[in-house]
Amino acid sequence: MRRGMMMVFAFAIALVFVLGCASSEPYLKGKEKLEARDWLHAGDIAYKVKDWDTSQYYYDLLVKKYPDSYYGKKAKTNLGYVNYQRSLIGKAVSKGKEELEPIF
């Protein structure tokens, strides 16, 4: 009885270890991680200064090269924001915000 419990316990520990090590999301390391981080940062800066073409370029690079990574998923989300800003609705909202801002 005791040996059976130990085998079940050992199997459970091994299963948890294997599942913990087998992640479905690839982690970037070294040069790839630096490259992906820099591209995301460049896209974010371009987005902040409303350079939609440049931001889309860097986000597209990330989505194509590292689609399953954290940076690729973040870039895919940010591409949605870029597309919104380029749409007629996004342009109208931006124009409305500019009109409502007080002039100093």
C-alpha cells in the first residue's frame, strides 16, 4: 500500500515537471529577444508620434518573424490599434479630440 502511494506521488511530481517544462509559447533568448524588443519599442515610439506607416512596419516584422512569442502577440494587438487610427472612425475621433482641447 505504501509503495503504491509513493509511485502515485512520484508520477504526479514527474507529470507536473514535464508539463511545466513543455510550454506551448516559445520564449525568445539572446539576440532574438533583443531584436524583438527593439522592434516593438520602435513601433511603439512611431505610434506615439502618429507615424502609422512606420509603426505598422515594425509590428508586421514582429508578427511575421516571431508570431507565437510575447512580442509577436503584443505587436498583433498593436496592429489593431494602428488600423483603428487609420480608419475613418479613428480619424473622426482624433479630429474631435483635437477640437475639444483648449487652446493655451
